[in-house]
Amino acid sequence: MLLCIDIGNTNTVLATFDGEKLVHSWRIKTDGRATADELGLMYRGLLAGDSVALTGVSACSTVPAALRSLRAMLERYYPAVPSVIVEPGVKTGVQLAIDNPKEVGSDRVVNTLAAYTLFGGPSIVVDFGTTTNFDVISSRGEFLGGAFAPGIEISFDALAARAAQLRKVEAVRPRSVIGKNTVECLQSGMYFGFAGQVDRIVERMIEELGEVRAVIATGGLAPVVIDECRTVTHHEPMITLIGLRMVFEKNA
């Protein structure tokens, strides 16, 4: 059983794979202060229901402190299990056609690999997380770059913190784009505003690329607005974990 771990700024997503089949998945909060022992106890608890022993671990992280704890946990609790951490020097098969390849987050490289393998190229991955990331893949599977935008939750947090009479509300579609109260006004701006943001950025990217084969939405917040996004053609919530499985297979 292969364990794949995607450590993001807000959440960590884990999944076990039996070959290409996803068996179980979990979403937990990311805590950069968690120790190796705390991680070991948590992961062992999550994996307790799987009767098959781990045969490998594949991981990527955008949080350096959490990655250090993960390395220590793997060395202490799973010393005999082969592991692959996506970083410079690890074989991914993805060419980075950008100014400074060292700046690229490992999750974007993994998303590129999975998107190109599953859908071909040119394609675009829209990752709805702490930030909304746009990853652009060429017809040859190269990572061409993309765009960053503030994520849905941090935008709400900033608005509630800076506007005295506004507060955090549930991120759902309002009954109308014309809000009749404060809650609906906030929800309208969130729902239709972020969908419009995604569509406009994707449209401009397509203008530069020409026709694309797929626009893939992923990330924990994708279900909030993708029904309103005209440009999104596919929803693959596990694309990063699928990419981690592919990276492990390339380096096994």
C-alpha cells in the first residue's frame, strides 16, 4: 500500500493507493509546529484500518517546517519503508519552462505531471487552496508557469478583519447575485466574484496558448464555486495525490 501526502499551507491531504486504485483519503489541518512523534501517532491512527502494510511513501510540501517534521517521522516510525519527497533531484519527467525553476512549488510540478498524464495538453490546473493557483501545461507536458490569486478563505478573513461591520459567513451560493442582506452580499461577492476571476484568467491564458484540452479544478475549496465557472471542464480533487503516486513509480 502506497501512502501519498500533500502538505499544504492550510490542510494536509493523505491517501493510500493499491496500484492505481485510491483506497482511502483523509484531510487534516497542517500544523508546522507538530513534532515527529505527534505526526507518527496521527498517521498510525489514520492507517490503522488498512490491514496491508505500507510499501512506500510519496510526499510534497509547501511548508518547510512541516516537511522537516515529516522527514523525522518517516525515519523514526517507518525506517524500512521507501520514501520519495518531491524536491530538486527527484525524477518527475516534467520540464520547467520558466525563469527560475527553483522557485516552483513541488505541488505544481506534481499537478503538471498528473494533468498531462490524465488529460494531455495544453491544459490548465486551477488549484483552490489557501491561494488560487493556475498551473499551465504545454502540449509536450512542460510546466509553463501560471498565476496566483488570494484564496477564498483568506479573502474572507481579510475582509472581516478590515471592515468593522462585516463578518465571516458560510461560503455557499446565494439565492441571487443581488444580495438582500449583509450575508447574501458577502456570499454574492465571493461566489460570483471568484468564479468570474477564474474564468477571466483562464480565458486570457487560452488566448495565449490557443485551444486547450482541459481545464481541471482541484483543491479543497473547488466545490464552492466551480459550478459557476464556465471555463472549468473537469474536477479532479485528488490530482496532486495521483501525481505523487506517479512520481513514486518513476523513482521506485
